[in-house]
Amino acid sequence: MLEGLPPNGATHVMRVDAPEREARAISDIISESFDPAEVATAAFEDQDLAEGAAWAMEAYFGEAPDEDSVRELIELVAPGYGAQARFLTLDKKDWVTASLEGLAPVAIGRFVVHGSHDRGRLAPAQIGIEIEAALAFGTGHHGTTKGCLAAIAAYGRQRRPVRTLDIGTGTGVLAMAAARLFHAPVLASDIDKVAVTTAQANAVANRAAPHIRFLHAPGLGAGEFRRQGPYDLILANILLPPLKAIAKPLARLLAPGGVVVLSGLLPSHANAALAAYRAQGLRLRRRRTIEGWTTLELSADAGRNATPARRR
């Protein structure tokens, strides 16, 4: 799951102040060049900066990066800005506190992602998902998560899935949203063991654990994915390279007529992701862009040729 927060155990941060185009390009190339479990990036508008460099790009690293190599990457897409990159040592407690304290609740449909300080403010019809500081990123305050929550809410207005799959669950926000809304089985996986542990604890705290099975697994090769499927709703909020890599095995897990939600995409990447899934027989239902991030909803024709795993 992609969020604008550092990865587990982040120790270093790199920042570049630049115009929007350059900031987005730098964020793009760094996110594609490093393991998403070890590096997280964010490009955002900073009103404190002087005009002409009104955006900032930050990258958080799980280990000390090779500064010269990072500067070379920056120069490939934003000449002249590599030398401006600033590298700092980061205390985990600094970003955990700063990222969660005082954040306003995020309301998408019936879902409200909030901290404990807003627990008592929910309306009776709202589905609260409480997330606090943890060792895995994902608070719901990022455009990718908002797009996925909107897609889940839209799906729920039409039908109820028999089974849901959440790939790259992070803190489990999407898995919990599906579990709380549909009261149906959810399989939630992540490449990061700490993320899985954190998501499990969050699910218990949010009364969603009975419906969710968590799995630590890279990709979709583990037999558990097939045994628990097929899935009427599949959520994948990761990055373009892994989204493209899992297109074929993901399509095999989708039930006829099922829906796939893809996010973690810059608008410039959306068509590349769409092409990979069209090649697997999926078609675009809806495209959302929220806060500079695109979420795609795709579906499989109910009569398409497929041999999905047997339902149990």
C-alpha cells in the first residue's frame, strides 16, 4: 500500500525543493528505482517555499542511501536539481508523531479514517476505521487510499462480494473497510512482515479481525491465494512495476464479473497499468484522480473464458 509516509524503520530522508513538474518527476523515478518496502516518496505543495519552487519532494529510506547514486537519478529527470538534494538522518519518532497528530478525519462515503482523538465524533451510520502511529505506513490521508475507499464504497452500493483480496495491505485500512462494510471474508497480504503484524493488530482494534485472514507473501505465487479464491473484489494499492508484474496471476484469481481496483499510480502511469490488465481481458469501468494520484476500476466480463479456483 502506497502512502506519503516513511517505510518501516526509516533512518534517512532526502528532500528537494523544486517546481511541481520536477518534484513529481523526481518522486516518480525514485519510487520506481527502489524497493517500495524500503523507500517511500511523496511530492507535495509547500506554501512556505518561494514562488518558482513551490513544491517539495521527500524520500524516506530504510537504510542510508548512496547519495551520489540518488543525485544521478535526479539529474536524469530534473537536470540541476541533483546538487540541491538534502540528506538528513531521521528519528522514527519524529515522523510518526508529525504524521498522525492533529490529522483531520478522512471521510469517503460511509468510511471515516481517524485517530483516537476523533473516536467520539462519528455519526451512527458511519464506519470508523481508527489508525494510530504504527511501524507500517498507511493512514488513509493519501490520494491513493482515498481513491480505493471511494471504489469500495461505490462497489458496495451495487452488490456485496463473496470474497475480497487486498494486495499490499499496509496498515490494513482497505481490508478493514471491506470487512466492516461487507461482513464477508477478506484475504489481506503484504510483502512486509511488520506491516502484516501491524494490520492484524489494527483489525482487532477495529472489530474487523473475524472477517480478515492475513498473509505475509511477496507477489501472488503462494498457494493460499488460489485456495481462498476466486475473488469478486481485488484491491491492489501498490506501485506501477509490481502492478504490471502481477497482472496475469491477479486476473486468474478474479471471479467472472469481478472488479479490480488498482492504485498507487501517477496519472502518467495509469495507461501503462491499464494496458497490462487489458491484455488479461479486463476493461476499464472508472478512473478517479485524487490529489494527484489515479485509481482505476476494472472488471472482467461475466462470460469471459477463465478457470477460477473453486468456491468453498
